[in-house]
Amino acid sequence: MKKIGLLFTSFIVLTLVLAQGTRTPSAEGATVYFINLKNDETVKSPVLIQFGLKGMGIAPAGVEFENTGHFHLLIDLDETTLDMNIPLASTDNIKHFGKGQTETTLELTPGEHMVQLLLADFSHTPHEPALFSEKITLRVTK
């Protein structure tokens, strides 16, 4: 039984190592954008955020189809801190929409917040090249 567990663990580790650095290609000309928000907009919390995608399709996490992905919302996060070769972690600053959702209502504290969309593939790994929306600043009031 221990041999089976060790073999399974070794297989998982090898799969993860081989998967690193292999990113799903994005479609040429594809773009990610906010449908209902503009940079420097003043909004009330909770904030309705609608996600847009042109040139590719939406598919849930875990479902691998060519030229598809699902959204991640970056909140008050510098995208240069992300390791683009591994699946995105789910944190307070990275919201996953792995069921294929195209909008959310988000509670934000009053003040300025930066939001940005990032499309990722079936494994939560950003495409190559990465598809980011414009980074926008929201001024949030209660």
C-alpha cells in the first residue's frame, strides 16, 4: 500500500513539474475588458463588475477546450508579482470565477481600489501571452 501511495505522489509531482512552463496559447487578437466600469469611476459598494472577452470563449476550470478560459479578478494587486507559469492562488486579492461566471458583486471598503481582469486556462494558469484587462482605479463610497 505504501508503494502505491509513493508511486501516486511521484506521478503527481512529475506532472506538476512537467506542466510548469507549459502555458496554453491565447488566441491572436483576444482581449479582456470591463463591460460596465471605467478608470477613475466613483462607485458604491457593493460593486457590480461585469467581465468582457473578445476573440475567445469561456469554459469552466477543469474543462480543456482550445481558445477558452475563465476569469480571475485581481484586486489591489501588482500583476508583476504573479508567477505566470503556475496556477493562480485563490486569495483575498485574486478572485477565481472557475464556473465560467462573467460578473460578480463585490464588497469593497471605501477608498481607492485597483481592479484588473486576467483570463486563465482550465488549470488556472494564465495563457501565453497573458490576457489582462486594463488596470482601473475605482473610488468606492458606502
